[in-house]
Amino acid sequence: MSNELVKYQPELNTIPLRKFTPTEMNLFFSIVSRMRDKGDQTVRFTFDQLKDLSNYKPTANRRFIDDIKRTYDHLMDLRFGSQSANGLQFERFVMFTKFKINGEAETPYVDVEVYRDAIPLLNNLESWVRYALTEFRDLKSSYAKTMFRLLKGYRTTGYAYFSKSDFIELLDIPKSYRQSNTDQYVISPIKEELTPLFRGLCIRKKYGKGRGKPVIGYAFSWTPERKDVEDVHVSKTERLNKAKFNIEHNGELSDQEKWRAIDKIKGLKLGTTEAEHNKQEQEKREEQIRAEERQKILEELRNGGLR
């Protein structure tokens, strides 16, 4: 399976990826990983290359084409650009101007071309967000994927704060969600899926004044990464060991959350690690009972034998 370094201008992280599924996010950032420093060239991806880059599971080309088309349709809804401080100058543009799919070719392919005004997002970068594509694409939740990208923008500082309004917009959280919904469907998967990747990850709600102390923002902290940390050329075993260490040594997670996190990084059915833990605990209890029975018998023998 291929791995790449994803690297782009931080502005790309400020655009909410509305309606994108996790599969479509994988396809989009797989394309982004190969478009860096290509200028306005047309870049060709064979279906096999794009499937490998994005860790795409379904194999039928018809389904694959449909997913690529939906990804591009969502991309066309994204608007990049700028606005002057006084609001008198304003521009908006799309990221790609060409997205050609040819599933009838002997080697099916997708041709992609960046719009000229979007070239600075991926070329000659003076500041950037960077991360390993494999870490991004292995995340399951779209909320975890988005927060992963956002936190990687602060990877060497180890701290990021988002007001509640920015948090809702950037993660595209339904406005109908109550705080309990956000905790369950947004915060929980972020904690479970990102703890393996950010050592010492801690998430704190910030409360405002007033009735009920409403949540006004979210603070994320973790151990900062070195600027020269290796992102790509890391073995699968090394990644797994690091992820397990980060999970087991994070005091913010409950035992249940740790077990679920381990299931996810190992690709196991949820509940597998907990069941194994419970089995081991049961075996320890049974062994302890047997040891106590043996000790009881020995004491009775020393005291004059069994009656």
C-alpha cells in the first residue's frame, strides 16, 4: 500500500469539507498529495494508483467512478479566495478546473488540473500543513479526519483552541446537535481515533459565564512534534507500537475508550480487546481461587491432615 506526504498551504484547512464522506476525503487528499509542486500541469492518476493511495476498498470500477464523481461535485462546491479588510475587494475560485475520468481506456485513469489562482495552495509553500497520508486515510470518522488535519497545523506547538462556532463550522456539525450529541458523536470518536497519533492528547471544554455555564470553545493539547519528525518512512509495526503506547499512557481515556481505540488501530471488531481483557481477568480470578484452595489444603495437612 502506498504512502505519501500530504503538504499544502494552511488556508486549505479553513474550508469546511461539507458533505464529504470519509471515502471522498481519502480520495481528495490522495490527489492533493500528488499535486504538490506540479503547477498547472495536468496530472494523471490510474485507477489502480488512486485506489492504492486512498486505500479504497470496493474494487468495481463503476462504483469507483461514482465515488470520484461525487468527490469532484463536492469539490466544486468549495470556494477559495480572499477579501480585503474593508470588504471592497473580494474574490472566489475553485481548486480544480479539470477532472477527467476515462474508465474505458485500456488503463483507466483520472486527469486532474489545478486552477491557476489555486496554485499557491500547493506550490512554492512558505508555510504549510503536513502529515502522512496513511495516518489520515486510516481514520474512520469524518470528524476525526477533519480534526486530525486541523491539529497537524499546530503540530510543533502542541496546542490549538477553537471557539464553539468555528468548531461547528469547520467540522460541519449539524446545528440540531445538543451538547450531549456533540460529546457522543464528535468528541468521542476524535478522542479514540486521535489519541494513538498525538501523544498525551487532552481535550478540554471551555465554559462561558451565565446560566448553565455554556460551552464556548474547545482546547486541544498534546506533546509537540519535532519539526524534522519522520512522517512517511515509518514501518507498520513502528506505527502500531507508537499508537499502542500513546493509548496506554493517556490518562484522559477510560478503560473502555482505550480498548475501543486499540480495536480501531488493529482493525478489530469493536469489543474484541475488552473481551480479551475480561477473559484474562477471569482466568486470573480462577487461578487465584485455585491457589487459595491449594493453600487451604496445605494448611489443613500441616494442622493434622484432612478429616
